[in-house]
Amino acid sequence: MSILTVIEQMIVICLLILIGVVLYRKGQLRDLTVQQISALIVNVTNPALLLSSAFSAVGKVPAGKVVQGILLFTVCYGAAYLIGMLIPFLLRAERSDHYAYQMMTVYGNVGFIGIPLALAVLGNDSLIYVSMNNLVYNIFFYTSGIMVLRKRAEQEKSGREASAFHYSLPDFIKKIVNIGTVSAVLTIMVYLLNPEIPSVISDTLRYAGNATTLLSMLVLGASVAVVPLRNIFTDLRIYLFTALRMVVMPVLLILLLRPLIRDQMLMEVTALLLAVPAGNLPMIVSRELGLKDELFSKGIIVTTILSPVTITLVMLLTGTG
């Protein structure tokens, strides 16, 4: 992967985000439209992009490579979880904000930004590993992630330390089986089995998937446009968090894991997905649970705006660019 390619693609993404900002501020992109586009991306275009990438792949992917990728991403999320517990103390954050920093550390924007960015920078071959990552991401979020958020919501309601949260088996299955995990599993199966797919199906998914990048960046642009910048850029702690989350953590993990990663594409995908900005899924669930989302909004916007610089820096420091 050429670092020049990374820089060029991040500039393209910034310009697409800027289009979203302009459209939103001119009233041509409204809140309801943004919500509908977000649902379209999550439920249609992202899954279509993953599946169409598998259809266009040449030959089967060895099962050992799939196992290696899933194990690697599991280790990454486990390490990020531990780092996410440490970062709030390094920031000397308020105790009530610890859960938000932890969530933003662990759960990056591997969907809205990760998928189109991997496609643009690394090509179709990278999306098998993106699928593995998304599968592990969903399992982590709908188990430990939900547990952290619900525990915090219980604490705020009761005003005391919450008891441990446990899933019932039906609730766990209901949460874990969603369009993200299903499309990830189907994509991995297509890579493994390499079945013959009728062109009418593959072409339909390819056209739908091609809309992902533009739609995702328009949504991010609308998110940037809606928040007064003076409320964001005066919070110095967010900048320190961004440095730790977007540069220090991915560089540290890649340097530690490099001896275990023999597949160059897997290493590049891992570096890229560790370096993506904070994701919006924790913020969405926090809203549903009645938790404050101002810190999530700040973190998502600042890490997104600075991501062209930080992702490029991570690629340089890890030698993946």
C-alpha cells in the first residue's frame, strides 16, 4: 500500500464529507433524510458491498486464513478493551465519563468509514478481512459493549453501583443475529466456498454496494455540520484522547502483533481498522438507554475530522503505508 494512495483517498473522503456539510447547512440534507440514509447504509449498501467483494474474488480463501484473521481481530478487540479501561485514568476524566471513553476506544467506525476506506485504499481483496473484523466487532459490542452501557444506565437511574448485567440466551441470540453479523458470515462463506453466482445477483449487489462510500460520507458531513465547532474544539481532553486512541493504540498494537502476522494484506487491514475514528453505534445505544451523548458526539466528530492526518501517520509509523 502506497502512503501516497492513503493520502489521496483521505483527501477524497474529506471532500465527500465537505459535500455533506454543505448540503446539510443549505437545507438540502435534513435530519430525517440522514436517518433514512443511515438505515439504508446499515441494512443495504454495506452488506451489499461486502458480498459483492466476495463475488468478485478469484478462487477460494483457505480456512486457515479465515481462522487466523478472526483470532487476530479477537485479540485486537480484547487488547482495545483493556486499553479503553486505562485511557480515562490517563486523561483524568470524570468518573461518569469513563464508560464513554472506553466505548469510543474499543468500537471504531469500521462500517461507515472502514469498509469504503479499505476498498479504496487496499482494494477488493481486503474486504474478506473487513468481514471477519465486522463479525468480531458485532460479537464484542452486543456482549461486553451492551453490558457496559446498560450497567452505566442502571448506575445513573439508581444513583449507586450497578450489579453485573447478564444476558439470557434468547436475548443474546436476538442481539447477535443482525444484518451485520449475517452479511459478514455470508461473505466469509462465499470466500471459502467460491460458488457460482448468477450475474443478475452479483451485478445488483455491486451497484448497491458502490453507493456506500458517498452515502456514508454525506452522513458524516451532516454530523459535523450540526454541532457548533466552538463547543468541540475547546475541549483539550478530546485532543489528547484522539492522540491516544487514533495514533498510540494502533501503532502499539501493530508493532506488538507484527511478528504474528505473516499476511501483508491482513496486517494492512488490521492497521487501517484500528486507526479508524470512533464509531456511532455506542452513541446510538446510549441514546436509547437515556444516557448523555455529548461526549460521544465530540469524540466522533473530532476523531473523524482528524482521521486523514492520524490514519496517514499510523500507516507511516507502522510501515504499512
